[in-house]
Amino acid sequence: MTKEALKALLDGMTLEEKAGQLTQCNAGQFIRVDAEITGPEGQPLPADALNRVMGSVLTFENAKQARQLQDMHLAADRNRIPLLLMVDVIHGMKTTYPIPLAMGCSFDDDLLAECAGMARREAAAAGVHVTFNPMVDTARDARWGRILETSSEEPLINGRMGAALVRATQGDDLSDPDNIACCVKHYAAYGAGEAGRDYNAVEISERALRESYLPAYKACVDAGARLVMPSFNALNGIPSVANKWLMNTVLRDEWGFDGVVISDYDAVGELVTHGVAADMKEAACLAMEASCDIDMVKGVYYQHLADLVREGRIPEKALDDAVMRVLELKNDLGLFENPYHGADEEAEKRLNLCPAHREIARRAEEESAVLLKNEGILPLKQNIRNLALIGPFAEEKRLNGFWSRPGAEAYTVTLPEGIRDRMPDLELVIARGCGAELGDTDTDGIAAAAKAARSAEAVVLCLGEPENDSGEGRSRTEVTLPGPQLALAEAVIRANPNTAVVLFNGRPLVLTELEKIAPAILEMWYPGTEAGHALARLLWGDANPCGKLSAGLPRTTGQYPMPYNRTNTGRPKPQPDTGVFPFSSSYLDSPNLPLYSFGYGLSYTSFSYEKLTLDKQSITKNGSLTVTVTVRNTGDRPGKEAVQLYMRDLVASVVRPVQQLIDYKKISLEPGEKKDVVFTVTEKQLRFWDFNCKEISEPGDFELSVGCADHLLLTHRFTLKA
Ligand code: NOJ
């Protein structure tokens, strides 16, 4: 449709019809579909009237439903404006790949893009037009259950992976039925909620916000994300959906975002609960003033926008602009010509869970697993005859994590299935041992599990956190292994020290006690559809672990928030840490550093960082520096290594982080092979937000280092000249 035709369409619409375009319903609100509802359910809106004018739908499951929804709506809408169909396709539609936090551990933007491409193909075939992805909230506190939805505690990774996902999902042309639009969320700083409690208030200086939170959203906007979702939380006193500074000043004016803003679930209505709007009408008014275009699910816009315009409280121009943004998105998706977009039952059958997609998911699962400890236990021997698979996750099917689509467990390869496929002659003894629910105290099964361990050649002990304990609305005050799992680990490892612990969880967990007793620990996160195959290949060394932690693992929950890129204090704790140092910035009962730091992860081979060279000792503002790091595989099997480049600004007008990731590259090395990894450093990477909230760089000395956080191996200085 031409711009003129869109304008004519808009001009012919009533106020109610315009409000309808800005209203999103649950599929279940007007048609019975077995779609998952992702928020608290409220009163259904009047079905018939709404169906005529409604602009978009949240959550359905397949092409058949997509077509049904579109047909029902088009038959009722006199303007014949197709619906926008939106789904949370976060880490897969049918073929599920690892949770975003795990994908962050791959340190591989291209791999993420491959996974996103697969999800996009399956989602497009199901008739999805928009996915509520990527989520790029900086999360530095694992008490917050949604930490699993983000790639990392580091905005650089979130921004790079988010942008890669946007490009792989939207493609060059949205009207191609194989492409779908992205909604970046949750703008802004949703991950910084006080005390790690979901939906909680965020108080943060503009300087900190701009430095550590906003860059990842901006990277996705710059990559072309077509929608943005404001976060639930109040940011410095004003909920994001009504936060004019955040939405109008920064997003629209500064960043030039001209796409669609959609509220989170009932976030407009919740302005009343927050206590910043007296009633729903005022809530609608506040959200519109902050240029929120679509109201998700509760119908606040539908009920009040027309009146607000008639009363002169909202200019009709503002309403028209919002509607036009929605119509333009529909037009760019080609919906006026083909309202079904990619919805195609045949394509669904062909693509969903196809071998090629399973292969991508399996590879991603292997490359996001992080080997935390290994005292010669892994890989297991090829000629092993019997193995005990123990623990509450030994036979678990729900290894996909929050936001896997409903029913995902039905087609997940379990661990016993994966192991039997790899080792058909292996005698496999399975014992659950105990549960993993919070508050679970039943230890009756531990003795039998220890017995099974004792008579096996080796043990794989599967511990973790139930799938539903991390995700939205799932904050915890203690991020320890729930239930009696530690007691199970003690008994099993005592019975058979040839034990590898394998973890399935959605958030960094405190492993302090486990680490003392476990000879090997492999962090699998929630791997997804190919869980069993990926684990078997990792256990027997067909795949070599290469994940690096994208968020550090704490020694104790009390360390949170625990950013790896902390700033120094005037009284830093002396390093190396040999105990308690009174009057230093430290704890009486715990070291400062995490148990496992950001960027840490082992391999079955070993790497040495042989040389770090800079092509010059100083640069000017327009110059650049070439940094070369020589890495060698010093072990006896091929492996991959995520090479990480850190920076420290030694003296600046505001305190700077003691280490800051500024780039990373993942390389493959054959045994004995060495490679030069080249990074280019420019002045832009040295910038920070000064006290007056200006982005600047300051001349002076900087350090560049490689290694992982808290364990930097090689360091060089250079100078930024005025
Ligand atoms: C609430 C969540 O906060 C958001 O991430 C999600 O996209 C919406 N519900 C829609 O399901």
C-alpha cells in the first residue's frame, strides 16, 4: 500500500477504530485457542465489538490458529485492516535452543544468529508477525528470576547478541513471509529492580543508566528493531510506560526511534496500581503522552482513548501518529496484500523439529555449556560399561527453560535417551535420589542413590533448579541448590568419587559447598530440545566444552549485586586475598570475588595466551590501535576459545571499572595450533559518561588485557593523546 493509501485509510477511521488499532488482545479473549496466557488474566473484553476493530493479538500457537484469527477479524472489520500477530518466541518456536543466558556463554554472535534464524523460520511458518525478542536487560543479580532471559550481565554482549538476533529475524525485507519483526525489551533497566525482586522499583542515576543499561537497547534500535517494549518497573519514580524522558526524550528524539512502542502486559492499567494515575482513563492519557502506541491486553486504550480525544486531553494528531506507526508496520510486513504472512501448515510440518534445526540447537547446547571444574573426570572413558545417572534431573523432560513454547517437553531428548543413542551397550542405572523443589526436605531416596553410585564405574549427577523456578515473577532470596540436593551430592560423591555433576538451571547458583566436594562440574543451563544428545556428546568428548560464564557465579547470595566491572573504592581489599582486612571494602564472612568469575570456563584441552602486542603505544582521538593476541592450543584435542579483551582507564574524572570487556572473538584451534587474534581499539571504546552526563573520553593511560575477569593474563598499557 502506498503512503497516500495508508493516510486515506487512517482518515476514514472512527476514533473507536483508531483506539482498536492500539489495542492488543489475548487470542483467548475472543476465540478459544489453547494458547498460553503470559500474564494474570483479567475480565475478558467484549468479544464482538472488539473483534471488529482490534489491531493485534498476543500469543497463539500455530498456522491454523493464525489463519483462523485473521479470518475472523477480517470478516468483521469494515476497514479490512489485518491483525498483527505477536508471540514470545524467545529461544525457539518448536525446536528449542538454550536460554538466552546460556547463549551469552557461547560468546558467539554468529551462532546466536543461526539459532534466531531457525526460530524465525518456524515462527514465520506458524503465522507469527512479531516476536517479543530480544530481551537485553543488564542483569547483575541472580535473585531476579528473569536473568535467564538476558544474554549477560554485560551490556556489550547483550547489545551485540541482541543486534545479531534482530538482523537474523527481520532480514532485509519484512514483507518476505519468512521474516518477522522484533520487539526489543524491557526498556529500561528492568534487571536493576531493588533487591532482585521482579517488577520492583529501580533507582539509578542517569549516568549509570546511560553507561550500563541503555547501550544494549540502543544497539538493537540501531540494528533496526521495529518495536520497543517499556519495562514494568518504575524508573526513578516513573513507570517506564509513562516515563516521558525515557520514551520521548531518549528513545524517540535522541535515538530517532520511529517504530511501534507496545506496553508490557497490562502495564498501562498498572499505572493505577503504581499510584501515578488516579484511574484507568488517566493511565491511558499518561501512556499516550509517553508515546506508547499499543496497550497490551487489558483494553485501557480501547475503553478510554476516544473519550480522551473528544475531551481534548489527547490531541487527535497524537492518536493518528500512533495508529500510523502501527499501520506502517502492518504495511511493511505486507499484511494488506497477504494477511497470513508466512502462516503455512505444510511449511510448519516441514520445518518444525526438522533434522537441520535439531542440529543447530544441539550445537548451540554444546557451545553454551560451561565446564566449571574438572579433575580428570571428563570426558568419560569410551569403553565404560556401566554408568549411574543420578539426581532429580536425571530423567527430567522439562529442560527447556522459561519461555519455551507450551508442550516443548514432549519432544525434548531426555538424558537417558541421549546417552543410550551414544552408548547403546552401556548399562545405565537411574536413581532420582531426591527432589529439587524449594522447601523439599524428603531425603528418603538418597541411600538408594548412593548405593547405585557405589556399584557404577562412573556417575553423572544431575542437579539444578526446576524449570519453573526461574523466569518471570520467580525471584528468590537465596540462589542455592533447592531441596536436599547438596545432601544427595555429598552421599553420592562419597560413594563414588568418579562423579561428574551436571547442572540444569536458569540463573547463576551459589555452588560454594558443591565446588568443595565435586570433582567435576558442567553447567548446562536449560539446554533445550536436544538436551540428551548434547550432554552425551559432551560427556564422551565428541564435543568439547567452550562456554564462558556470561554472568559470574557468586559465593553467597549476599554478594549481589555483583558486577564484574565493579569500580574501585578508596579502600579496595588487598589482593591476593589472604583473609579479613579490617577497614577495607570487604566482607567479614566471604571473599569479595565470585566463586567463578565472568568470562570463566574450562575445556578438555588447554590454551596458552602467549603474546599480547599493540602496534603503537599511543593513539589520538581519530586513530586506532591494533591489538594482537597469540593463543595456542596446548592440549591434545581440538577446542574453541572465546578470546576476551578488557580495558581499564587508569585515571579519569569519575571512578572507572577495574576491568571492562570491550571486545571478544571466538576461535577454533587444533592441537598444537596457534592463532593471532586481532582486535581494533578506537577512542569510541574508551568513552564513558562523565559527572555531567556527557559521553566523553579523557586523555591518559589505559590498560588492555586478555584472559577472563579477575584472572587477566597479559596486560599492556597505551596512551590516549589529547
Ligand atoms: C510479560 C513479559 O514481561 C514480557 O516479556 C512478555 O513479552 C509479555 N508478557 C508478553 O507475553
